[in-house]
Amino acid sequence: MDKQQLEEILACLDQRKWLLHFYPDCYAVFLLEQWLKQRGSATVRDIKASPFAKLLNKPILKGLIATQPVLDCKSLDQVWPTTVEPLVVTLGRWAFNQTSRPGFNLVLQVNLNNRWNYALQRMLSMSANQIFDCGHPINTDRETTLGWVRLDLDFDTNEILIEEVQSDLVRWLRQIRLSAEAAQKRGDEQFRFYSHSIETQPVIEGWYYFDSMVMNQWQEALLWSALWFCEHELGIDNIYYHTFDTGVLLKGINYTKPPRSLYTDLPKKFCFELTDNPPQFIAEDKRAKRRTQWSCLSSYYEKGWST
């Protein structure tokens, strides 16, 4: 999108922040709710015959469908876990580099709460965003950005393209753990991580704390937050997600490529389906046309639900 449109979106939303409550498989409840909104209600048998059938296998929904043969949105209000993880969603900008068309992306930043901030401070003796800031679109006003989702969109065509789902925090925490373990074997009390000197023992002792939602469920947390934002704040539910090959091609990624699972396993889990029809605003873009003209891709995008 162009800069003016991006700034208008940010001005309308007034740089607000949103508090979302994440729990395992909450995306399944969210997706089923969007599907039921279009229909009013549906039998469990009808849902099992739909593209959303696999959502019913999630533990969070099994108890519900065992007692209710017909579901509606009110039924899903009964689904609520005993513990949730607060996430703070903020907005940012991204310009030009690795975008499918020239211009800007809206960035959805998903930030961890203070419980994680304090734990990371004990481990690293500094905030996570301080040590992991390398020019990526984290929220520099907060202490810990779990990750971000880059979005391109067009209000005229009522379409959104998910450009990227990424986390520096997860990747670098794994690297820090390996460095700390290597330092422990050498008997070193400290080790270097880029320009920082980090104490070995606090990382060894504190790591188990992060081997949970942060390390294992961050992808679901980020994509679920993005879909929630697109639906509730932008009012757009016509959503596309790059396949791995199309994303690499259109964004001009020639060297270090993203994990393939982020463009295969993750959208599949969220019930996206392959389509040869790109978003209209991408199909009409001259640069995107040039880059796809000679490609041999059979399916260009993952397509989400659409009303």
C-alpha cells in the first residue's frame, strides 16, 4: 500500500494497543465462530463435512460437541480455558524491503506481558528488545516483542495479504540457549552474543521457563492475533497468505529464506486452502506481474475464509 493509506490507517486507529487473551487452540474457536456467523448455526455433522472439520478434533472443542449436536456463536461462548496468556498488540510500519509490491506494509506487533519481561530481564540482564533489535519491526517502546505479522491490504477490493509471520525472539533465544550450554561445558561464566556479554548460569536456569507458549506456540499466537485484528479492527475477512514459493518470488528473497513450515503447515492448520487466484491488488501490480510471468507455480496463494 502507499504511505498515505498506511498513515490514514494508523491515524484512524490512533496508535492504540489491544489486549488479547491467548490459550492453546484458541484459533480453532475463532475460525469456527467466523464460519458460524455466516450461517447462524450448524450441526456437528455439517461442520464435519466442511473445510473446518479438523477444528473439532481440538481438545478445547471436544467437550462442547459431545453435549451439543447443534452449534452457534453463543455455544462457543462456553469455551473458555482456566488459564490464558495476555498478549499486547501494537502497530508499526515497514517499507519497501521484501514486499510483494512497492510500498509499505502495516505491521502487527505481538508483545509479551510483564511476566515474561521480568523473566527475560533475569536471564539476560537487559530487555529482550534491547538485545534483539536489528532493525526489524519490533515495538521499541515495549520490552519484549514476541513477533510480528506484516500485512498489505486494499480497502477497495476488500482484501488482505499476509506477507510475513516472523519472530526474532524465538530464533535468538534458541541460539542463546545453545551458546549458554556450550559455555557451561567449557566452564565459562560468560559468553558473547553479538556485542553483548551474557552470564551463563541465569540462562541455563531460566530456560525451562520459556519452553512453553513462547517457544512452541508462537506461530499460532501471531497468526490468530492477525486474523482477529483483520476481522475486528479492519473489517476485512477476505484474507490471503503467501505460499512459500510465491512469497520468495514476489518478495525477492534470494538468500536466507524463511522456514518453509510458516507457509505450509501454519496456513494449513488455520484452514487456508490453495488457490490460483491472487488478490486483485497484487494481480494488477506491474512488478508482481513481471515476477510471476515466467514462473511455473501451480498454486499462488493460500486463501482464508471469505464472507
